[in-house]
Amino acid sequence: MFFLGINKYLFNSISIFEDMVLRREFYARSSKRVAIDLLGKVLVRKVGNKILRGKIVETEAYFGMEDPASRAYGGKKNLNAPMWDKEGTSFVYMVHGNWLFNVITEREGKPSAVLIRALEPVDGKGIMLKNRKKKNPNIFKDKELCSGPGKLTQALAINQSHTGLNVNKKGDIYIEDNKERFEVVRGHRIGVSKDLPEKLRFYIKGNSYISKK
DNA sequence: CATATGATGGACT
DNA sequence: GTCCATCATATGG
């Protein structure tokens, strides 16, 4: 056990943070702030005894009923009710035949969320590739595994059933801390018909695993 | 039951 | 860049 830890420390710079799960308070802030701060952090997915890990390299912030691009727009309904859940709760829903993974921010009763749009694969790339090939057999490069919100849910086998999980504690899905410095690029949210004036898409400058330039 | 709607992905030019 | 398959929901007849 001890030597395993040492090996990870020596040979995998990200693994030394694997026990540092982001606390619930991390998510109890504006979705804009959380979206920026989630960059560089590591999304972990456990499937049986396998572990899949990817560094978050692209996010988008969504607000509540005032945000025309938010799922909460127009008020609470069956489909979007998880938007009103407690901060640090997962919310997965389908758009254009793809499951999209979000984490609820702010606080319970105040709808807002961060969409995870792209990951840089870290651990379990072989399984991610296998999962991706189920829908698209032509995938073979690392950069095609998680470079989009629908791609990463395919790669990590995330679907509707993963709504309502606490990502702030170790379980099937959680997010680990990772101290790493980089520049953040801002842009307008992708694929929304009615966006806000503010740029609410964020990605790590120079990272080649993002969905679009 | 029929049809429209996406916070998309993939194939193609 | 363009086009279209995708599929869980919502909504209307």
C-alpha cells in the first residue's frame, strides 16, 4: 500500500490528488465561478472495479429562470427539477441523442449548473475507447474520446441514471482537486439559440482536448 | 398517436 | 464550412 502510494507520487502527477475530493462548499458559489474553477480538476467515474479519470478542460455556466439557454428557463417542470437540487448534485439530461453531464451550483432552491464539455483522458483510456466505439466504431484517437459534452458521457458510460448523485463524495461519479496553473479562455456558450451577452464558456488555453476552438 | 425541439456528433465538401 | 441522424421529452390532435 505504502509503496503503491509512492509510485503514484513519483510517476503520475495527477494521482497524488486522488484522495482530495472537492467538498460541497466548492459548488456553493455562482455557476460562473464554479465553471472557471472546475477547469483542471479531475472527473472520476467508477464502473465496477474499473476507474476512469479525465481532467476537465472545458466548461459552461448556466443560470436559472432568467437565462434563456438554461434548462431552468420557464420554471420548474419534471424534466428540469434537478436544477433546483442541492449544490454538488449531478444532473444528466439528453439533447440531440446525447447525455450531457452537469453539476448543480449555488444552493438548493436556486437553479444553476455547470456543464462539463470536455475532458483530457487520464486513466482508463482503453475502456473509454471501447465505450465510444459502441456508437462510433471509427474512433481511435485519444482526442476523440472526450472532446465534447456528449462524447465524454459516452466514454464514461454516464446516462440518465446518474442524475442526483453527490459528486462531492466518493461514489460512482465524483470530482478530485488538482492544483495546476494555466490561462483560461472565455467564449460564448456553444449550440444555444438564445445566449446571454456575457461569455460563459471557459476552457484551458492551449489544451488540445477541447470541443472547439 | 404525430410531430417538434434541442447545452450534439459525425460524415462530408 | 454544410447536412442530417440522433432520441428523450413536450405538446397538440
